[in-house]
Amino acid sequence: MVKIDKIERFWDYFIDIVHKNRVKPPFDRWYVTRAEEYIAAYSGKRLQDHERKDVEGWFSVLGRKNSLKDWQFRQAVHAIQILFCDLVKTSWANDIDWDHWKAAAKDLEPNHVTIGREEVDSVLSKPITSIAKRDVVVEMREKHPELVKKMVDSLRMGHYAYRTEQSYTTWVCRFAAYFDFADPRQMGSSEVFTFLEYLALNRKVASSTQNQALNALVFLYDKVLEQTLGDLGPFARAKRPHRLPVVLSREEVQRLLAEMDGTFGLMAQLMYGTGMRLMEAVRLRVQDIDFDYGQVIVRNGKGQKDRVVPLPEKISEELKKHLQQVQNVHAEDISHGLGQVYLPEALQRKYPQADQEWRWQYVFPSSRISVDPRSGKKRRHHLHENGLQKKIKSCAEKAGIVKRVNSHALRHSFATHVLEAGYDIRTVQELLGHADVSTTMIYTHVLNKPGMGVRSPLDY
């Protein structure tokens, strides 16, 4: 009887803490269920005797269950975090990268930038943009399917980025929708003129948005329909704001990185230390890191370009330890008949067994096995980029940084700090992968050194 009372009090304490973590009924009882499932997996072992490897081992097993939905997996991780961090209060619990486990995505959406271009089905079979635009795209596909298909085929033949493919196709659909889905082949420069003015005057879109719509329509008429659009005339242009990038000082970067730990902390250090874009870091493969030469090869960056960036010595050992942990997980996946990773379709055909090789694995894999929405295969994709974005934003707030910090701010800060260190603008251009040096020149304005340093007269 005493033992039963003790157990009941234990779960009462647990539920109280769950409530303090803003979990409301009836979900609080599911937290109890998740914790009970974990305890049952190690029956006969006291909670005080558990180790970090027990928790992470259980998460790995849980992550291979297709029956568990994404939100249920995150719920289980949160329940065990509360169990050991807040109730049992073990010393090793804070060393677990809880955010990494919670950020697992069960499925990459079919139009995700990593896999969207390689859909098995025709592009006409699935919507490709956000819900707000989806009906327009679907209706356009129903009325002019051959035109949409030809548009997509032309973009792919031109090796345009997948997100460019999405945006251009959507703009063509919205253009046709504005004229009640009339056939674009029966329209021309006057209709394009009217549509662009509508965007600027009625919708009040940004200059970049109007330019994107213009580029999409020019591509449609020039490359797809092979019709001369002609002179559009002086249509109303959206005002182009001149904005400088958000750049963190060295001290602010250190404060931000000090708040970040685990996998996301390592990714943030790598992005700041190399100047990589968000998706370039997320999609990094094991073979792209060269410890001997101290460099990272960024594959298939913006504009379909590869480039080489320096590997920061400061994180070299930490990165090796991380890769060892990833390799252990990969070996365990192989033993369970899994271990495949996404490869572009052409590579998959050329090297049928390469998707299980260690060198092709992602440096930052998801903590869950996912179902590929194209083929239905079980694979371990890379971490979803949303997790890192949210972590950077929350840690910037914790660090007391009032600037609008996002993942790209790390890239801006890298470029500015490299220029401050005395490197020339062409070197920075190569490191960032800019096609034109004028793009890189914006960082000289951030430095307030377009040609020479200028001091405020108040400081003379």
C-alpha cells in the first residue's frame, strides 16, 4: 500500500510539472503514457541509475516507428525531458540535445526544396505552392495543363533552381487568373502591363515581387511560348527600398553562440565560420568536409555553383565527434535494414547502392526515419531547416540582441567580419559564391567604408 501511494505521488508530481510546462488536459495524460512507455522499456532499472545513452537509445528506436506521428514523437521527447530534467533531476540530462530530437520531421513535404524537383508523378498532379495560392495553381492546371507542363519543362531544361520554378509557375498562374484564366497565348504586352500596374498600385507589392512577376512573364513569352512580348511601356514601378543587411558585432555573435548548444549550436558556428547559406549547411554531406585540408566544399549552391570555404579550426574536433555519433546511428540503421539517404535521381540511377554509403549521408541528419513522399521509401533525411531557424531566433532573444536576427544574419556577419580583418572584396566574393562583385559591395556600406573610414565630427 505504501509503495502504491509513493507511485501515485510520483505521477502527481510529474503531472504538476507537465502543467507548469503549459500542457493542458487531456494531453497531460499522454505525457504520463509516454513516460510510462519509456520506464517499461527499462523495467528493473531505477530511474536514478539511467544514463544518457539509455534515453537517446530509446529515442532512436522510437524514431524508426512509422506508426508514430511527428507531433507524438515530439510529445514523447518532451515528456522524457520533463521526467529527467525537472523531476528526477539527473546531472547528465542537460547534456542531451533535446531541441535536436524535437526538431525531427517525420516527412519532408512533397514540394520541399531538397526533393520537390525529383517528384515521380507529373508536376500537374500536386499543388506546388502555399495554401493561399493553391486554388489558383490547381485551376490553371485544369484549364491549361499543357502550358503549365511546358513551363516547368522549360525551367528545368534551363537548370533553374526549384524555388524559382515554383515562383515563376505561380506567377504565370496568377497572371492568367487575373484575366479569368484566359489563354496567355491570346494575350500580350498590354495585359502584362495591366497586371504589373495592378501589383504595384492595388496590391502595393515590393519592388522585388513585381520584378519577379515580370521575369516570370518574360520567361513565359520568350522561352515557353516563343512570342515577342515587345515594349511594355512606362508601367508603374513599385518603389525599390535600399536596405542594408542585418550584421551582428563580434560581441553579439559570441553572445548568440553562447546561448546555443548541441547540434544546432554546431550548425550555427559552422554557418558563421564559413558564410554558408541555411540550406547549404542543412544539406551538407559527409564527403564534403575535408579535415586534412581544413575546408568545406559547398555543392550545388545558388546558381548551380560549387565553391570552397575554410573549415573553422575551433569546431574541427567537435565536428569529428558529431560525425562519429552520426556514423554510429547510420551503422545501427543499416543493421535494421535501413540506412538509405536521398540522392538526386540521376545519381541514384548511376550508383544504385550509393544511398547507403557513409560518405553520402547528411552531416546533420534528422533524428527520425522518414517516409519519402515521392517513392514511399524509408530514409533518414537531413534536419528540417525550420528547427535551426527557430533556435537562432529564440537564442537571440535570450542573448538580449535587439536586432532582427535570423539564420542569414550569420552569413552577413561572416562577410562583414572578414572584410574588417583586411581581406579584399574579391576574396569575400569567392567565399560567398556571389556571381557579381556588386552584390558583395553592400558589406562595404555596412562597414561605412566605401573607400575610406569616415569618423563622425562629434568624435573629432
